[in-house]
Amino acid sequence: MSIVNSNNVQFNNVTFNQNGLINGSHSYNEIIAQGGSTLTLESGSTQNIIGNQF
């Protein structure tokens, strides 16, 4: 499992090749979950996707 554990960070392009856990609020240009990956988002957090989501 991949884990993003931070707060108020802006990412350019993020790709998860396996299941992922995102803690904290972030902004992304692009976020991709590949091959049936499942992303779990922290309750009460905000995820802003500025560009594409796949």
C-alpha cells in the first residue's frame, strides 16, 4: 500500500500502482489509480484535482 501522509501539499502528477491511503488535504494536477487500485481518502479531508483523474 502506498501512503501519502501530509497536509496542504500541491502535487503535479501522482500515480498509484497499488492500493493507496491519502491523509490530509491536497491539490493534484493529475491523479491516476492503475490496474484496479483502490484509493482511501481521510474523512474530513479535501482533495482538489485541477487537471485529469483516471
